[in-house]
Amino acid sequence: MVKPFAEFHKNKSLPSGHKKECKDCRLIERAKSYAKRKEQDYQGILDYNSEWTKTNPEKAAASAKKWVQANRPTTRLYCNSYYAKAKQARPDWADKEAIKRAYRYAQYFKLEVDHIIPLNHPLVCGLHVDNNMQLLTRKENASKGNSWQL
């Protein structure tokens, strides 16, 4: 297939005065190269951040706290949506005092309240009741995530 010179970028150093590959082919190659570099850079950034967080826990905590303070509307939106889901998942017959007690224990022992059957999951919808709660460390709760197993 023969393309007109207008389809090629100019390059005065070449005898023809134009580059060897057409503009469309160059655009495709650059997009592929960019996607590959972006993926490598992203993985490198993740690795670096993970390593930095492990070696600088105090600075990481301070940075996270600073981000939360700078992004109050975002964090409030997230918290409010979580509390709305929890309230919606709490039936009328639920023991509200037992639920409050679980949260007080968690705060006192520096643990987190985890729902055994998640409140928000594609396959199931747990209830916000005391017998669907367990106390976990932050690390255990983060590793469990939104998972659920029979």
C-alpha cells in the first residue's frame, strides 16, 4: 500500500524528507509504548510506596492523617454512606445496646468491628446485628476485606 507524503511526519535529515513510518502507525506504537511504561511505572510506584510505608510508619500515619484533614468532604461522604448502609441493614428487632457495646469494646481494646457476613457484598447482604459482628485487629480486618466464606 502506498501512502502520500502528507501521511508521514517530516524529517529533514532523511533523503526523502519524511520519517519511515506513517503518522497512524507511529500513533499506535506510541500508545502501546505509553501503556507499557505506565503499567511499569504504576507497579514501581506501588512497590516503592509499600516499602516506604513499612520503613516509615510514623510518617505514613501523619501523611494519611493530613490527607484525611485535607479531604474532609470525601471522607465524610464515605463515612456517611457506610453508616447509612449499616442503619439500613439493622432490623427493628436488633439489640441496639449490644451493637453499641461491641463498638465501645472495639474502641477500648483498639480493635475494629467486622461484620462476619458483609453488609455490602455482590452475593450476600449481612445484617447489622450483634451476632454478625466480631472484633478483629486492623491488620486482620484489612486482610479479610469484603470477603465471605461459608
